[in-house]
Amino acid sequence: MAGGIAAAVPAALFAASAGTALHRQRLVMADLELPLGAVAALLLLASLQLLLGAAFRSVIPTAVCGVLCYVLAGWWSSMAPGKRLIAGDLAGNVWVFGIAGVTVLMLVWSRRYRRRARRKTVTAGAAPPAGGRS
């Protein structure tokens, strides 16, 4: 578990900083601004969380990554107005509040990778199953 947490911390730092840099990108179509950068930042976070959940077969690294990324984005959005990295506009709100939604979705998705307890215990001297190799 310590290895998963140790991997989740730099992943969260990367997702928070790259997502904050990316979230302001937008596509303008017919006077409508679409926050595609925020959506791309959330996809980046989701992919990192899914990678952590699958690699360590636990939901704990996924949760640590999401919580740390949310804390960092929340801190950067609540700084003084001249120093704020995330504004309270549509793209900023999609990025900050989307972190929580993506983390919950990835926690549910990563549950499938959990380690399962062995159902069959093999005892010393037990005969191998019929048709199996010895």
C-alpha cells in the first residue's frame, strides 16, 4: 500500500499542475465557448487514477490522487485575486468540481481491480484436481 501512495502523490501533483495549465483552453464555435481544456484535464486525471488503480490493485492510490489533486486545485482557486491560478468561471468550475466527480467515478471503476482473497486454499498433500498437471 505504501508504494501505491508513493506513486499517487507525484501523479496528483502532475495532474493538478498540468490540468490547471490546460483547463483554460477553449474552443469557440458560433459565439459559444466550449471548455475543452477542462474536459481534457479531467480525462488526464481519470487516466492517471485508472492507471494507479490497475497497477496497485487497490482503490487507495486512486483516492489519494483524487483528494490531493482536489486540495491543490481548491487552494489555487482560493488564492488572492492577483495570484489566483484558477478563476471562478465556467472552465475553472468544470475543472475544480469535476475533479470530485471524476474521482468518485474512478473509485467505482477501480473497485474491479481490487485484490481478491483466495477462495480455495491448497493444503499440503492435497491431490491435484482431476485432469490437471502435477
